Amino acid sequence: MADFATKKIGAPDFNPEKYVKELSQRCVGGQELQQQRQKIQTLADETNILLKKNVYQNYMQFIETAKEISHLESEMYQLSHMLTEQRSLLSSLAATSLLGDKIPSAVDSDGATGNSGEGEEQKEEEESRRKLAAILEKVEGCVTLLETSGRTILHEGDLLELDPIENSALQRVHAYLFSDGFMIASWIPNRRGPVRYKFEAMYELGSLAVVNVRDMSSVKTAFKLLAFPDTRVFQCTNNQSKKEWLDKFEQAKKARFVQEQQKRESASQIERSPSRPSHSDSLESPSNPFEDADDSNAESELPEWLMEVPEDLDVCIAQRHFEEAYNLLERAREFLDKNTATDPVITDIRRKVEARVRALTEVLMKELEVSPDKSLQGGLRAARRAVRLLNQLGRSTQACDLFLKLCSSILKTQLKRVKREGATVLYVQQIGGIFFSNLTDMTREFLRAFPHSPSCASAFVMWAGSELTHLTSHLIKQVFMPQSSITMLAECVTCVRNQCDQLSELGVDLRYQLDGLLRTPLTRALRDAREKLVDAVKLRAVEDKWHPMNLQSKAGLTKFLQEMSDIGIASIHTYVTGDCWLGLTSNTVAFSKLYLMLLDDCLRLATPELQYTVDDVLSDVFQAQMLHVEASCSSEKYKAESQFIQKNAAFLLDTLLTLAEHCYEEKIGNPCAQLSKLRDKYSHLKKIVASRSLIVQL
Amino acid sequence: MSKKPNQQPALHKVIMVGSGGVGKSALTLQFMYDEFVEDYEPTKADSYRKKVVLDGEEVQIDILDTAGQEDYAAIRDNYFRSGEGFLCVFSITEDESFQATQEFRDQILRVKNDENIPFLLVGNKSDLDEKRKVSLTDANARAQQWGVPYVETSAKTRDNVDKILCRQC
């Protein structure tokens, strides 16, 4: 009948008027109609419950999805961080393998990808300068070698100079071929120290005629240099070395010719369009109002301050006037950017200035570095200045890295100060408080230092995550021990969670991660608690004689009633009989207290991930008690007490379980399916009581 | 350097100039090693030295075989400065090479600053008479205008090869 009604009502073409008409036709008398009404009522109730369930299910799904999304987001952050790291690693790797030399520090990859080529060129230039400097040390009297910019060494070797007419040997020389010239240096006979050769002559490559001397009986493997008025013949040790020399000469000449041709072409271009300044192609803003003035200045003479920039910078850095140094640097750079002329003086200054930039960067990075002998007294505030300047120098990645390292060590020292004494809860509260308040400060400081830098932000998220993992693993070790009670755990976890939630004000939500980290140990702890409580229930069950509880005195009774109403069971006074007797066993009362405590702890710990475990624990413990009741009910031993037993069962199911369900729903937001299942399962114990008591009353 | 100045015979520095591919190297190699090299490979700059007996006296000839094409004028000038006598070679089968001789003459005179420098106008490849583009009259006229001798040679048949070189000394 009910099914039939459901079908009818649920049909898409359901017409309530028609249905009511049909019913009224069929039913006779008020009682039958009443019955029908009740049926429809139950139908409505069922539908209501179903609806609630559906909403609940969707709600859970929604929460899970949201969690999943936040998890995904943090993973994306991690991914982005890893990519950034990989990129910087790759770029440094590329630079390293190209030159076989360690680069001082990678240029910030943040939006500066175009710099890599430039950097490489610079590296090459540096490398060649290094080589030239090495030659300077070996050869006496060629200090001017470094003055020409762009000069590189192409070849060098020992040669034997011959007399151009008689072909007799004259002297041993060491020769260097540069990109723009050929240098001959003679051996120093009694050499001391690193100087081995003495500068003799330098020939411009553009006017040096190199002639291959064909092998003859008297002279073999030689070549001749015609540089009016000199004619010099040099003998190589073997054919291969001669071939190498001649090839290198040819290459150098060709390269130089191409270079000069380009220069000539660009020069003629400028001649064709004289209105265009020679360096405008490298200027960022052609409408610079200072351009013209600077042009005329640069040609004639450089401002005095520019000449002194390198020295001034040294002074500033040494005196730790970093801001001043940075301002000076910026000014010099601005000026140099406008002057792209290849004047050797400017080139020299540019090179020196770049060296100072590196020096400044290094000093600032040192400033931020964590070392055991450095005091962390100033905290993060002290790091502000260095971080800001490094940011301005375009080294945010390094700055961020060092900043976070600094944060780590500050955190570590702060946490170390917390001594474990007294209650665990206090300890956790203290350590969590320090951790999260520091983290809050650091987050604020970080947001202030790196406001618009996604790669730094991802690094920070990674860092915060790892610090949290660190702390959690420490806490787990300290707090989650087999003997620690679930109440204490609940206290600790709630405390840490609350502190963690404060961070989300700043946009850093670590709660999900925290819950994730605590999930496994909490699950284990909850299961342990369940085992313990079930054992306790069984143990008390054995001792249960099913006697009413005696509270000894009136005062005892009052105190007891107060106690029970405090934990939420005020209705227990209905069970009082006489002056100090209670119509329940002490076992039931003890279990009620215990169960409500467990419920409180579980609800405090519950998160959607732990829901399942919590439900299990709550229902298993309750079931253990009910099993005892059921066993006693059917036991022959307590036949006489059966009414009393059923009264207890009724209390457990009606008062305690209802209260538990109510608390559960209030806290979690939805009813607990397992608990209501329990109620259905054991309601027969109560029903007997109801019928019996009815009989008794009758 | 000048310890034994008389032991070495006199040294004569001769320079081969002319456009690329006219046979400067072929003439030089024929003179040096009595052989004709058919394969053409542009010369960069080679120097040779050979002892010859001239009028009963042993002398050394230093030949600088220059590149037909030289990018740097300054380097070309350095070649010319080192020379004492010049063989200005063109190919009788190629008028352009003949026209280029004027330029070489001008450059050499500018560098050496001496109208009477030993200089010889050489028309090479005389064995290829059927492909002649430069007439004997034109060549002679130019030589006369410069006041220098004109000789036609063949590096292939060694015609007049010794003559031009010994005449330079």
C-alpha cells in the first residue's frame, strides 16, 4: 500500500486533488482517513530524510572538491617552484659547460631571459681578459696589452728567429698571435719569478705581410714577416706547427677584415643618415631629453664623477653605505647605457662598474647568509635592507633563497629555546604559538620584501610547507605516544589548528597540510583509544551485577546530579528513587560519563578525512556497551533483573545516544549514520521495557 | 749579422705581381723546379730562394710570389717595399689582367717612389696564342710608355722563363 502510494505520488502526472478525491471515496469513516493521513505523513518524513541525505552527500562532495582544489593549488605552486629551480640550474649548467669555468652567480632569471646571451659574451670577454692578464705576468714590458678592448689571444708558441739574408739562427722567441696583432717576445736568459719573456715587438695585423717560405736545403719550416722596414724570418719546429701558424694568421686576418668591413658599413650608414645618433639603436627611449647634451659631452670629455665612480663605489661598499653605493651604481649605469660608444675609457669604466655590481651583490648576500657565529638578534628586520637592495639589483631569487634560510634558522633557534617541562598540552601550546607567530611575522615580512614575484611566492609556500612538516613531525614524536590520552591529543591538536588558522588571514592556508600530516597518527590514536575503551567496557561488564546505584547520602545525590547535568544529562533526576538511590547501574553511569568525554574529544578532532574513523570509534564503543546489555538481557543469571536491565538500556539508547547524536549533528553539521543505525539495531531492548512497563502500569 | 758578409753571394729580391690566375706561381715553380703545375690553387704568399750563375758570378734570387688578391692595402705595400725588382705578370688570354697591370705599376711606384726601379712587363701563357685577347702591339705600347721591357712567356713550355728572371738581376 505504501509502495503503491509512493509510486502514485512520485508519478510525474500526480494530481493531488484527484488523489485526495480517490482516497475520500475509498475510505470510510474518520479512522481510516486518519490512517491514510499517517501513511502520507510517514511518506513525507521519509522523503524529507532522503532529501537531507542527498543534500548532505552533495555537501560532502563539495567540501572534498574544495579540498582537492586547494591541494592541487599547492601542488601547482610546488611544481612552479621546481620549474624555476630547474631553469636556473640549467642556465648555470649551460654557462658552466661552455666555458669550463664556474660562473660567479647566475643572473636573476626573473624576466631577464634576454640577458643570458649578454652574460655569456661577458663571460667570454672575462675569460679572454684573464688569459691576457696571465700573459702580462709572463712577459715583461707589455702593460698596454689590456688597454685594447676585445683583444683575444688566438695562438702562441716558441719560434726560432733566423737571419733573413743568411738564414742563420738568431734567437729563440716566444710569439703570441692576438685578434689584432702579432707580438714577439724574447727569452730572458736569467729569469727570476714568473716573468719569462721580454717584450720585443708588436705588429699590427692589418699591415703585416706573412709569407710562407718554401722549404729549401738550408731552411725548412719557416715563414717570413714583412713589416717595413723589418723583414723577419721565423722557423717553426715542424711542418705541422708552421701550418698551424699560417692558418691562424689567415683566420685572424679574415676575421679582422670582416669586422672592419662591418664597421665601415655601419659608418657609411651613419654618414647617409646623419640625423640619427650613432648609438640610438641601443637607446631605450629615443625621446630622452638629455640625449643631445650627453652626446656632445661624451665626445669631448667624461664627467669627473664618472671617472671616480669605481673608487667611490669601493669606498661605499667598504663603509657599508649600501644604499649610496646602489644609487651611485644606478647613476653610472644610466650614464653608461646612454653612451654606447666604444671609447676605451668608457669600456674600462663599464667593466669596473660591473665588477663593483658583483662585489656589492656578494657583500649583500654575505650579509644575509646564515652562519653559526652570527647573531640573529636583529631578526628579519635586520635583513630588510640587504633584501631590498638585492631586489633592486635584480637578484630576487637569491635574496628570497637567503631570506628563507634565515627564517629557517631563526625559527630553529626560537623553537630550541622551548623546554619541555610540565604538561604536554602547555608545551605544544607554547611551541605552536612560537612557530605560528614567527611564521606570521615572516609571512608579513616576506610579503613586504617580495610583493610581486610569483616565483618567490612559490618558494615561500614550499618553504612554509617544509617548515610545517618539520614541526609536525617533531610534535608527533613528542605527543603521539601510546600512553597519551585522546583528551590530551584533542587538546593539543585543537590548539595547533587554531594557531594555524590565524595564518590564513595573510593568505597562507596551511591547515589542509597540517590535517594531512596529522591524519595518520590521529587515526592510529583514535583506533588505540577505541581498543582501550572497548576493553574497559568489557572489563566493567564482567563486574556488573545489575544493582541500582547507591549514592550514600542526600548531599552525594545532589552533587551527582549536578555533575551529570554539567555533562549534559540533566534528565537523570527522573531515575532517582528514594533519598539516595538511582535507578541505573553505576556501570551505566560510568559509561555515560566516559562516552560523553570520548564524544567530545572525537568531535574536536574530527575533520572530513577523519570522519570515517571517528564514526567507527563512536559506534564501536557504544556497541560494546550494548552488547553487554543484550547479553545480560538474554542471560538466565539476570532473569530477575531483566526489567532493571531494560531500564538501563532505555537510558542508554534514549538519553545517552540521543544526546550524542545531537552533539554530533551540532558539531559536524549532519547526523551520524552509524549511531542511528545502532539505535535501530538495539531498539528492541528498549521496546520490551516499554511493553513491560506498560504491563506493570496496567 | 754582418760577421761574414762576403761568404754569401749577392741576394736579389724579385717580386711577382699581377692579377689572380695569370700564372705567377706557375712561372716561379717552373723557374725553381723545372716543372709545370697544371692545378690552380690561389697563392697566399710564398717565398723561394735559388742560387744561379749569372755572368760567371753566383747570385741568389729571392722570389716573393704574392697573392693576386690581397684585402689589405697596407700588407700589399709591405710586399712591394721588400722588393728590389718586379715582374708584373698578366695573361695574354685575359684583357682584364692586362688592364690591372696599370694599377700594380702605380702602386709600386707610389710605394718605392722610384721611376727607374727594375720592372718587367710579362705577358704569360704565350702557348695559348689562339686564345689571345691582348695584342702584342698593345702590350708593347704600354711597356714603352712605362719605359720597361716587355717579354712574352709560357710557364708551360718554359719559354723565356729564365730570361725574365735573369734579366731582373
